[in-house]
Amino acid sequence: MPNKSFIKDLNVKYSIVFRDIKYPRLELKTGNLIIIVPRGYKNPEKLIEEHEEWIQKKIKVINESKERSKGKKLNYERSEEDLRKMIHENVDRYSIKLNVEPNRIILRNMKSKWGSCSSKKNLNFNKLLKFLPWELIEYVIFHEMTHMVENKHNKNFWRIISTRFNDYKQKENDLMDYWFLIQSELMLD
Ligand SMILES: [Zn+2]
């Protein structure tokens, strides 16, 4: 487990992770800063200073999301079985629309994502999706399935997304809000 520390000036927790990678990178998706560096990397903390502006900007976005999330509510009515059924039905529907053939659909607990799509065309969905409004679950399904057509979040990717979800920016923001709402209501992390 990575060591958790705290940056006072920025009011954010951070951890350092050593991995078999070439270049260091910073992640701040979940509200905590993760500094990912190649094995043997010296003084990873220095990256905090170097990228302070970027970190501050991200923290601002996160704080705004947390503020918005106070006006949202989780759905406690939907069961995991309901979620599974809805996902399968919609994967079938979107397979036709996108002309793709997913391999497996897997529901599991995921720590930092709503879903993912592997190169083997396995679709993974976070079980926590059951707490979300239906249109956001639908958006996550379509988003992950679009990755079977376009791997990266590039222009083409968002073009395909907008054929079904014109308001994808709003959806991405909403997903972030619900992420923080779940973190605070279910006391995760
Ligand atoms: Zn994506």
C-alpha cells in the first residue's frame, strides 16, 4: 500500500506509487493526488512543486464538483440484479448501433472508474453504478462501448459519443459529482 501524506498548502492527500513505466505522471481523479513514478525515481515529491498550478486547477474542479454533488441524490432502490439486466439490454442495443461485438460483460467493484473496456473487448462496469440516475448509467455503457471503435478520447471518440449524447460534457461533470457523493455517503476511501 502506498504511503498517504498530506500537502498543507493545497489541502490534498497524496500517495506515491512506483511502477514499471518510463515517465512520471500525476493523477487527481478521485480527489487524492497520486504520484506515479518509474521504479528508482529520486525525490518524487519535487513533482508536486513543479506541477503546483496544474494540481491547484484540478483541485478547484473537484471542489466545485463536491459542491454541486450536495444537490444530488443517490438511488437506493435499484438492486445489483436490476443493474445487470439494464446493462445487458443496453449493451445489446448499442452493439447494433455501433456495430461492435463485446466479448464479456463484467460487473465488479472498481476503485477509480465507472467502467472500462479492455483490448479483448471485455466491458467492465462498476457495481456502484446502481446508485446513479438511469441516463448516466446509459451514458457510461455507451462511452465504454465507443472505446471498441475508438480507443482514445480524441475528436473522433467525442464525435461518436455526441451521436447519442450531445450533452456529454454535462454527463461527465455529473458522473464526477456522483462519484464524490458516493464517496461521502457510503464513506468509501
Ligand atoms: Zn473513456
